Amino acid sequence: MANSETSAPSRQGQISVTGQDVNNIQAQNVTVSRASAEHVQAETVYISQAGANRVEAQTVEIRQGGVQSLQGDSITIRQGGAAQVKTNSLSVTQGGVVLADTGDASLTASSVGAILSSGNVVLDQSQTRVLLTRGDVTMDQSGNGILLARNVKTGNNSGVVLMIAGKVDGDVNAVFGPAASAAFGVAFAIVFSVILWLRQRFS
């Protein structure tokens, strides 16, 4: 693979990188294929069978690729992964994320370590270790370690280790439920500890 350094001004419309190691990329639209990039800034970024250390864009789509730090208004990951994601809308299919700070999120056959959401979250055949949201959670054939949500709606074969929710619609296998007063104290202690650890880990 050839090594090169690319640094394009933000006014440039389109940059396509294939089979190269590049440094900084700035453009309106960026495509990275079978390559790696250090820092990408654009309005639209498409990554296919490639990787990047840091990506900042309005719209990001990753297919069979990986990014360390990912920030954008709308992010779609298919058969790929990211360590840290900050976005208003996250969609993951057959992929994985370590930490997601998002508005809405939709996971299909995917795994996320922790989701901090201000909107609604949909899980389909997916799992999270920690899911904290101010909105609603809909889950089908999915599992959670710690779940904190306004309302939870479940389908078949869904489980939670510890759950706090204003309302639960459907059957969910929970080791600790909201009716157990002792679980509340344990839940909040664990939740705050996890949040502090995650913020320190990725700051």
C-alpha cells in the first residue's frame, strides 16, 4: 500500500482516496476505500473497507470499516465499528460501537458497550451493556445489562439485568425490576459510576 499525505482545502468539492495511507482530508464529500486516514472533515463521508482515526461530518456511512472517533449529525454503520460516536441519529447493522452519545439510535444484529441517548432507542436482535435514555426503548430479541428509560416496549426473548423505567409494555426478563426498592439504589450507584468511568476513559 502506498503512503501519501493528503491535505485538501475545505472548498474542494470531492476527494476519493483508494489504496493509500493519508493524513488530513477536508472537502465537501469524501470517499475512503481500502485505505486509512488520520483525520477527515467533510459534509458527507463514505468509508468502505477502510479505517480512520477521526471523522467529523454531517453525514457518515461506514461499510466494513472502522473509526476510532466519529462525530456527525447522521451516522450509519453497516458491518463496521467505531470506538466513540457522537451524533443526533445513529443506525448500526451488524456492527459494533464502544460508546455512543446520541439522540435517536437504531441497532440491528449489533452490539454497543454503552448508549447515552436523549431520544428513542430501537434494539432488534442486539445487545448493550449500558443503555441510558431520556426517551423510549423498543426491544425485540435483545438484551441489556443496565437499562434506564422513560418507557420500555419489548417483543420476544428480551432480557435485562437491571432496569428502571416509568412504564414497561410487554414481557421482559429482568433480574432487578423497578418494583424492587433496593435495586434503585444499586442501579443509580452503578449508573453514575459507569458514566464517570466512560467520560474519563474517552475524554
